[in-house]
Amino acid sequence: MSDIRELLDSSEDDTREELNLLNGTGADLLANGNVWSRFKCLKKLDLNNSGLTTLPAGIEALQTLEILFLSENKFESFPEVFGKLSRLRMLSLRGNRLTELSSTNLPKESLVWLILTNNQIRRMDPNVGELKHLRKLMLSHNKLTSIPAEIGGCKELELIRLANNEITVELPREFVSLPKLAWISLAGNPIAHCPQTKEKEILKSSVSYNDSAVLGRGASGTVYSGMYGGKNVAVKIFKQQSMGSDGNPEDEAAINALVDHPLAVSALGVFLCDEGENHEGMVMELLEGAKAIGKVPSFQSVTRDAGPTDDSKDLDKEAVLSIVYNIALALEHVHTKANVSNGDIYLHNVLMCSGGVARISDWGASFIYDGEHEYAEVFERIEVLAFGRLVQDLFDWHLSLAMPDLTEPADFLGKKRVEPIEPGPFFNLMQSILQPEQMKRPSFKEIKDQLSQLPEFQEARLAATKFITSLEDDIA
């Protein structure tokens, strides 16, 4: 920020909406408590990686502040001033030194998104249930051993990340039955079921890749263009010791080795590091021309895709129905055959491939559950709601049609859905999916079977069958 000195010397109000003081820049401003009251319009403040142990004096004057980034600092607890920021919607303290999650000093009436990834949190205070408006909670890579039943008071909670903690105690029913919970990650905890498999393990020496040909980057690693078995492939190299919001590379590799369905993009093979202990990467099919269908959630949408990508903004009804059927087919397989919950069913993780085929990608937030456990059906029904959200967005974006939804207002995200889908079997199916009572939602097998019988999905069913048969013929 080049004009800090001018700002300190000025007596005028500052009307900017965003201020970035990350990496310790703007130390003069941080030390001057009198200057904060000048920011009459500030909505977003970035103080990442600034060596802070608490917030600077006078910052409670920021009564318009909605988004506060404090990642990679040295906070050991929540400062009291948090609770005085009455409009704060999003708070990030990723990579600090927190040991407890308590709502005591948090803005209970405004907070919807809380990021606490990669701290030392060992305890969740029962008062967390007071966060009545919380929709998104990121707690991966901490030291939690249990979740209190009182979190059941967070009735608006839709997404939670709990990967790579130390949870040994059964998750309380009040938590897993939350009416809007649609996305959850649990890999890397003692309670998560993660059998080891060598089914897709390959030699590292059989894989080559060009580290200058980057196809994509993510929280858990980088994807490169490579070769395997004489074919062009995509090679993902894991970021070792990754502390992103999802799980860890070992769980991602194990789950990719188990997922095996033509409409689910998973590893062709996984390989170990030279030391032979941890997985270094995996080989995936190179999908030429594949495009994501949705944009990742924004500050405004929080838990929901932000809208269609430019490549998929003009999908017709046939394409929409095909996507719905393809995803239902893939999810029926991974839940029924592998007991895998993807944990991240979003349109930004669905790829439109050649021939108009939609395929699920990205298993970084996935976990494996025990199919014999009483919660097996619960975990599946949580993901059923995520599938319902995906269908809801597709119909809203492309067909301007509203789904019958008992879990949220009809004008969600400010979109006035004036035209409901027509009553009938599909209406009834979606109504059973988009409801707060989990065990009244259908399983993915029931969803697939019902869609297969609907006349409007017959073309999608035939196209999916043709695609799967063609792949099986190629392998044979």
C-alpha cells in the first residue's frame, strides 16, 4: 500500500471497500488505532501472514467489515473485538495457533463462514451451537477428538471439513442429522474407514511427466501432462504435508484406487515416493477439451457454486437431463459398491467431456465409511442433498425452473424462482431429495432407478449406456 503515509496524514474519510495489508505491509497503519474510524465503507480486510497475535487497537470501528483474513498469523485465541464487528460474515484464521473453538468472542448474529484449517484445536466448546447462522465451517488438520452434540444447534450448517483430525468418538446424531448438511469430509480420522489397497499401485518408473506443462493446480497438488503405458495422461503430484481444506494425499490416493466407474474420473494408477512410504502421485486419464460446468463458490454464495462457467452457460434441456442422470449413475456406484462419499459434489467438480458426457472429478475431500455401520445410510443421504443442490442449480441457471425445496427460501441467493417445475414423478422425486429429514430422502439406487423409468430421461439413459459400453469394448 503506497499511500499509507498520505492516509495517516490526511483528515479525510477513506471510501475504499477493500484493504490488503498482508505480509506485514502497512505496519504504520496497524499501529495507529485512531485511523480505523476513517474507513467508512471497508468490507474486506486482508491481514494474512502479518505476525499478529491480536488485532490492532481501534479496529472495532470497522462496522461495515464483512470479510476478514487473518491466516498464517500467531493467534492463540479469538480476540474479544471479533464479537464487536457486527457485520462480519467471513473470518479466516487458517494456520494460526488456536487450541479451542468457542463462540464466546465471535459475532454470532452475522458469521456464516469460518475457516480454522491447520491450527491446534483440540476442543470444540458446546457453545458452538450458538452460531445459528453458520453455513460453512473448515476444521481440517486440527487435533479434535470429538464433536459435541450441541453443534446440532447450528441448523444452517451446510458444509463442514473435519479431515485429518483425531476423532475417535462416534459423531453425535444431532450433528450428522443437521437438516441442511450436504458436504462433509472425514478422511484421516480414526473413525474413518480407509482400507489399504494395492489394486492400482504402479511403479513410479513407469510414469513420466513434463514439469513445465502444468494442466492445473489445487490445494493438494499440481497436475502435469505426462506419459504412461505409451499414452498421453495427466499426472498429479501431491503436495507433501499439504494442509489444505481437504484431506491428505494418502487418503486421496487410497480412495482414487477404489473408485472405478466410467462416469467418475479417478486414478488409472497411484505410485509411491522413492522412499516407498508415502504416495507421491497418481496417473489420470487425459480428458481433452473437458470443461467444468460450474464456478467455485464465491464470498456471496458461500456454499453454493457461483454460477455456470462461460463454457457451459448455454446448456439446453437435453444436456441438463444428461448431466443429472450421469451424476446419479456415478454416485449410485461409488456409494453402493465402494462406500465412498465424495464430500464435494459440486458442478465445479463435474466435467463436460466429449460427446456431452458429464463426469465427476476430484476426490480430495472424499472419505470411506463402513457400509455395515448405522451411519452408512446417513452419510449417503447427506450426499443425496448435495446432489439435489446440484440439480437445483442446473435447472435454475439453464431452464429458469425452481425445484420443490423444503430446506431453504425460494429466493435463495436473491434469485426469484417464479416458475416451478411441473408436478409429476420428477417433481415428487426432487421433493423427496430436497427435504430436511435425512432418512426420508431416497438412496442413490432409488434415485437412479426412478430416473431410469422417467420418459424425459430415456435419451440420457441410452446415451450413458452407450458411453459405458464403448469404454468396456475399448478395454476388451
